[in-house]
Amino acid sequence: MKIEAIDAKALQAMIVAGARELDEKKQMVNEMNVFPVPDGDTGTNMSLTMMAAAKEVEKLDPISAEEIAKAAAVGSLRGARGNSGVILSQLIRGFSRGIAEQSVIDTIVLANSFQKGVDTAYKAVMKPKEGTILTVAREIATKALELSLETSDMEAFIKEVLKHGYEVLHKTPDMLPVLKEAGVVDAGGQGLLCILEGAARVIVENLQVEIKKPETKPNVSAFTALKNFNTEDITFGYCTEFIVERELSKPYNEEETKAYLDSIGDSIVVVSDEQYIKVHVHTDNPGLALQKGLEFGALFTVKIENMRTQHSTILNESKEEKAQIEQPRKELAFVSVAAGSGIAEIMTSLGVDEVIEGGQTMNPSTEDILEAIARCHAQNVIVLPNNKNIILAAEQAARIEEKSKVYVVPTTTMPQGISAMIAHEPDAEDIEAVVEGMKEAMSFVQTGQITIAVRDTVIDGQDIKEGDYLGLLEGKIVVNHPDLKETFSLLLQAMKEDAEVITLYYGEDITKEGAEEYKTLAESQFADADVEVYAGKQPVYYFMISAE
């Protein structure tokens, strides 16, 4: 039976199915990132953005397609992470506007709505490049408009649109030389097609999607029980979670591991496969649990939370919120993104009111930025993204925020953000002048970074091998070498010779003693400059170096 239109229920299922499809394939999309650094997260950012849309959509009992589309737009707008996520949210936002104008969704309405999404997304990007997600979306919309005039058969329409989308995706390396050199297609375009592929299966394969309705009513009885609960009744105080990347040479027995964890805590969950072990345990000795994990390999994604403190925080939360509302709003506040506890401490010491944890390895969402702005309780808020992939989300937050006037200083690195804060004059009254002064200060900073290659690739004519150290200057790879010190030295040589101040921020994998050795090396190469060293404790990057 030919399908010529879809209803609200089908649209809901398509959005949810698209989100789940991308979530399953996000790692594949991540691996298509051109740069071979450990923070290739296009798939993750798009997936988190789309899942935020799906979460809002799943709350509804479909009454109209307009209602579903608007929920997806709101969810994606606030949940957008990274540039790819923001662009995706704009595609959904424009699509929603197109759907809102129609009572019946047929091929013509779908095509026109997708075109509105493309138009909206292009407006959000100042300098669109060919060979990106925007190109793939635009060409899909063009083909959809053409096909909508030829057929009313929804299944045939969707199949042809998808087919054309993949044809365009496979041409992206011819449009963007860096893709061809790296031997990949555009990651954002692939992510978009994953979403459309999942959505298409609802119609083409009659995929039945289970809509998981969340609990929308506040659990009053549970909160009352929490208030009456004594923190002394918490048997083990620390909720400890971590993942172990297994070393296969080290013997591992899951039952023995569970038995050991049971001897030091409760609420134990242990799951494993050939590569990873994931552990959850409530214990008074998180160090013992971590030590056990180290017997089987390297730890990462460690999270330890004090449950007694959390309990007290929940009880005090409403009082604090009420007190904040009653206090007068301050004139100016600062929000900064920071990767690494050392960088966060530096930002706070310079006057930043709210630090958002994140950066290269996890881009904060628009919602995260909005929440930080709200906590500032200020008339004016200046946001420092400190990463080029967070600027669009920050600008989106500035457009959405209603209670505060938000300014975004487009810092692309942590050192730029630090210099911008140093340049701020606390007694300045003209906010616009403050913003301009910070922008000027960041323009004088040159930033170098050292990380490690996670795969073999060729980029900018450089043959990069997995495990090589990479020296980046203003985001561009200028050095790759198997030795860290040699990479450090070569990167310094590429930085501006007349710098008066060289600042080293060393990462979580570098010791204080080791950092002093690199300071000596920097002093030998910049004899006339002051060399300063700080524990940034940032992940992924062994060093961040600023030259001013």
C-alpha cells in the first residue's frame, strides 16, 4: 500500500529512530574526523544533540506534527554541542518551522521543510565551506524538492533522497582537499545521513519504534523520604565508577572481581568485554576499587561522588535558589569553559564566576552554558568558549538567554581565554569596551599544543603515524615526531621569535619535575623571554604553550 503522507505519530517515531541510529554509529562518525587527535568527537556531539531532541519528542503523546517538530527544535537547540551539533540544531529548527505551517505532511511538505532547515543552518555559519554537512544537507534538499514534484509515494521519495545523499557524501573529498588527503568523507555529512537513514526505516521498512515515556510527575513521596533520610544511614559514602581498558596479558576473572568489590562496598555492577571493563560500586575506599582496576589495565573515565554531600546539597538546593532570586543581580559576570582542574583554578583566580568543565574532549552544550549564565545572576555576562568548536554553542546560548545580556568573546584556546581575563579591568563601566578590550588581548596570543596521534593518516603533506606526538600551532599540525621533547623543541621553533612571555601549561600526564625540564628547554630557545610554568592538568594535551 502506497504511503502518501505521514502523521504526528510517524514523525515522532522517525525522529526517535534517527537519534538512535546515530547513537549506534557515533564512533564510526568520530573516526572520520580529519585530525588524528584524541578529541575527534563529531559523532558524539551530533548524537548528544539529536538525543536531546528525541528526549523532548518522547515526552509527548502526539497530537500534531507541529507539536512534535517544535519539541525536537527546542530539545536540539538547548542540547546542541560543538559546531556540528549547533548546525544540526539549526537544520531541525528550520525544518520545524516548515512543518508548523502545514496540516498534512506529504513529500512536498517534507522537501520544503528540509529546505527551510538548510536555509536556517546556512545563516548560522559565517563562512560555509563546500564539502561539509551543509553541502550534503543542501544537495539533499535540492533533490528532495525535485523529487517531490515527481512523486507522492513517500517510500520511493525517501529511498531516492537517501541514495542521492550518499552520492553527495562520497563526493565531499573532491570538494574539500583535506578530506581527500586523509582518505575520509565528511564526518558531519555522514552523521546527518545516519539520522536520515534511521528515520527512513520507519517508512521504508515499517520499523516499529518503542517510544519510552519519561516520568513527568514529580515524585513527592520520594523527595519526602529523602528529606527524612539521615546521611548516617548511608552505609558506603562514595559512588565510584570507572572504565578499564584491558591489557590482555593481565588475567581477569569477573566473578573474583565482583567478590572483591563486595568485600569493600555494595551496589556493585561489573560488565566487561574483550576490550573494556566497566565498574560501579558504593564504597568508603574508592582508592581500593581503583587499585583493583589497575590490575587489569589502564583507567579512564573515573567518577567518584560523595553521596552524603550530594544528599545535603539536594536538601539545601531550593533554599539556595530562593536566596539567589532575592539577591540583587550583579552588573557583570564571566563564564569560561576550562579543560583541567589547574586551568579552572587559574580562571577562577582571574575573576571568572562560573567555570564549565569541558573543552577538546567534551564540548559543553548550549544548555550547559545557559545554566552557567543563570547561576551568575548578573545583568551582563561575558562567555569565553576557549575552543573553536564551542563558539557556535555559546553564541546560540546568547541568542536564547532572556534574563541577562550575553556577550561572547570568541576565544579558541585556553591561553587566549586567560589573556582575555587578565586584560579585563574590574572597574570598567562600559561593557562593550570591556568586550572589545578582551578581544584585542586575545589577538596577541599565539597558542601551541602538543598531543598524540590516535591513527595513521596523511595531512598537509605530513605522513603521521599512530603514537607520534603532534605539535599544533593555532590548531594546525606543524610538527609530528616520535619523541615528546623533540616535538616540544620543534614547536617552540615554529612560534614567534620576538615573544616576551612564554607560558607553559602542563597536562595531567606530565609531572611537576618533568615540567621544569621543559621550562629549561624553553628558556634556552627564548633567552630574552620570561618563561612561566603552570599545572593546567588538562587531559589530551601534554602541553599548551602561549607566546605573547
